[in-house]
Amino acid sequence: MTNFEYAPAPESTAILNLKEKYGLFIDGSFVDAKSGKFFDTINPATEKVIASISYANEYDVDLAVTAARKAYSKTWSKLSPSARGKFLFRIARILQERAREFAVLETLDNGKPIRESRDVDVPLAAAHFFYHAGWADKLDHAGLGADPKPHGVVGQIIPWNFPLLMLAWKVAPALATGNTVVLKPAETTPLTALLFAEVCQQAGLPEGVVNVITGDGGTGSFLVNHPDVDKIAFTGSTAVGKAIARAVAGTKKSVTLELGGKAANIVYEDAPIDEAVEGIVNGIFFNQGHVCCAGSRLLVQENIQAELLEKLKHRMTLIRVGDPLDKNTDLGAINSSEQLARIRELAESGDAEGAQRWSPQCQIPAQGFWYPPTIFTGVTQAHRIAREEIFGPVLSVLTFRTPQEAIEKANNTPYGLSAGIWTDKGSKILWTSQRLRAGVIWANTFNKFDPASPFGGYKESGWGREGGRHGLAAYLKGEK
Ligand code: NAD
């Protein structure tokens, strides 16, 4: 078959109004950080500096928490629920109006393909605000008690893999339930949170209801330990989640944790193979595999392994790696040199422990951080690549002979965030899902998200749920 050549189709960055330096967003305004310190955020596809970002130290965090407290007691808690809902509707509509700007900025700062930021991250972020806007005046009917109350000031810390979407998962339910917010985005992807701060101004949100402080783990730690924060909502790694759980133990603070995963994507012998191959590709190569619920362990029934792998490898040769701003790109840049080093180290452990690596031929750009789509076959349960979260475009393939063996292998992990099941039989879907210890289970699909559907994990994948009615509970003090 002759290769189909695509002409480059880059999205223009002309829509952006980038600044050289960004301040912190505290009490409704952009302000200089008391720390006087800055750090760079770079484009991972080119390694070029995009902007200089303020570093929030202990004093800056205190100012943000003070602003959030004042806004909570003076304005936000005084508003009627329907008035709160109107602000959320307004934010949702502005996100839609400025969708292209958000998508381009997210791709520039994160490295994800514009196709994904445009078609997934930004529309889903707007959908979260619309969904929660609808809840604001119906909390009495959420099954959480007659008059559920907000916590007050919520500290929210998010990772770099879905910067705007994770912001929406956190900020929308917090505001709908009447809390005020201090949000800390990840140090490598602060720009869409800062653009969101402009949206809060544009929506006329009362000052101090949302505050955005930029910085690293140190900034996050100041926020976690601030005595006037009532609740911490964290999404990130299990290691940091455990540190936060230790830090808030014994305090009045409530906490929710959305942590890592090592999901099994189980393909039975009666599965529709072509659809399963699409689901496997979507499960592990979507967002460069920087997905907490990625289907990073493929469990395939032994008798169809050869056929499935042949089709999967062919499909992988069609994945286009390169410029994230190009609308034809399927797999963009790895978010940081640190993450690239982590992926390389774990993949090399796969080689050293005897698994067989395969990647299609692909041209990797000279600048930037890249990793080709990769699968390892001959993986056993003991291999590090079967146990540890790689958080990159690397799939570990294991086999099973009986459904019981599939369940035991799938559950043999400290994590329990998500899983996938591929089969022609509805009864097998039910049998399997009842036995899997995972918070989210997809059947004959993968990586589908909806604001009405609660998301979260068991075991070391976290505490609590985000989204849906269950997600509201985390932001209210009513009966759970
Ligand atoms: P990370 O834990 O290193 O960082 C996450 C955030 O926490 C960042 O903003 C960081 O600055 C901050 N942070 C770091 N140390 C801190 C500390 N001691 N105290 C307070 N804050 C601190 O994680 P990451 O590498 O940015 O993100 C990848 C991880 O996030 C993966 O493990 C992934 O599975 C997980 N994740 C989970 C979900 C989910 O919903 N379960 C969603 C997305 C990502």
C-alpha cells in the first residue's frame, strides 16, 4: 500500500495574547508575588520558553487563603444558590466562546495534540461547568441531607496531564456547592489556569472566590498546611497523595485524593477485535499515555493474542507522532524532560527484565521531548512495567487463559482506578465488572468521560469521587 502523505496543517497561535510574565491571581487581580521569584514554563515540543511565571511562597499562599476566606464569609456564602449557578453558567459559556484560545494554549504548554485539547479537554471542561451550574440550586435534592453546607475555603492542587480539565473537575463542584477556592496548577502547565483567572474576571465573579497561585510542590505544601484551609482536593501521584494524607491527619481538614492507576484492559476471545484494537490504542496512546486511568496493562486471552497483536501493530504504524499544533497529529510531546526520563527508565527495566519491546518506525523531531508508541510483550506480573505506573505511551501485554485468571491478574495491583472489558457477551461484562476492583469500568469502549459520571479509585488510587452526584458530596458537610 502506498503511503498517504498529509500536508502539514498547523493551528495558528495568533489567537493567543501571551504575556512575558504572569503574576498570581489573588482577590480578583493579578499581583506580583511577594517571593519576587519566577520560573519558566516551556513548550515541551520545542523546549522554548513560553513565559515567566510567579512563584508563590508561604506569604503569597497566606494572602490567597485570606482572600478566599474573606470572599467566603462576605460575598459567596451570602449569594442565593441560583445566583451562584448563574456565575457557573457564565463561566461555561465564556469557556465555549474562547474554546480555540484555550485549546491552543493548552497544547502549547502541555504538548498534547490540538485535536485532543480542541475536541476533548476544552469541551469537557465547559461541560463540567454547565453540569455543576445546574446543581447549584438543587443541592437539597442530591441525597446529601436536607440543607447540606459547604466546607468554606478549599485548597485544590492539580497535575499537568489535563490542566484545564482537572481545574474544571475541581473548581466547578467547589463553587456550585458554595465553597471558595485557592487553586495551584502544576508547575509545568500553569497557563490555562491563568487564562481561566481572566475568565473569572470576565464573568464578574466576586473577588477572591477563585484564586490561582503558581509554584511547585513547595507551594502546594504551604497550601496543604495552611491552618485556615477547610478542605484539600488533590489530583496527582500516589506518593504525594500519601504525603498530603499524613499532613492533614489529625487536623479539621477534609481531604479527597485522586491518584495514580495501572488499569487492566481485558480482551476476551469473543471480543470484536477491530473495535478492541481501537480501544487499546485510545486507552494507552491518548494524551501520550499521560492518563491516570490509561489502559496500560493489556490482558488478552491467549488464543487470540497472535491475531490481536498483528492488528495492533499495524494500527500503531498509522499513529502520527509530531508537532502537537498540527491537526493531523495523534501523539504529541511528552510534557517534561523529567517525565521523559521516568518513561525511559521504566521501559529500560522492561528490556532488562526480559520483556520484548516493539515500536513502529516513526520520525521523532530533533527538538523537544518525545517517546514513540511502544508495546512490550512477554510481560509477567513480576515485571516493573506490569506493576508501576509509566504515565507514557508504553503498553505492557500480558495473557490469560480463563476469566478467573484475568480477574486475578487485573486485581493484582496496589491501584484500582479503572479497567476495560472487551467481549461480545453482556453476561460476561457483568460477571467481570462485579469482580474487578476498579472505580471506573468501561465495557467495549475506553477513556469515556462525562460530568454526570463519578470518577475515582479504590486502594492506592485515591479517596472520594469527582463528578456526578457523588462528586458533590466531597464539597459538602451534609450526610454522606
Ligand atoms: P505530582 O503528584 O508530582 O504533582 C501533582 C501536583 O501536586 C502538582 O501541582 C505539584 O506541584 C503538587 N505537589 C507536588 N508535591 C507536593 C507536596 N508535597 N504537597 C502538595 N502539593 C505537591 O503528580 P504529577 O506528576 O503532576 O501528575 C501525575 C500523577 O497524577 C500520576 O500519578 C497520575 O496518575 C495522577 N493523576 C490522577 C488523576 C485521577 O483522577 N486519579 C488524574 C490525573 C492525574
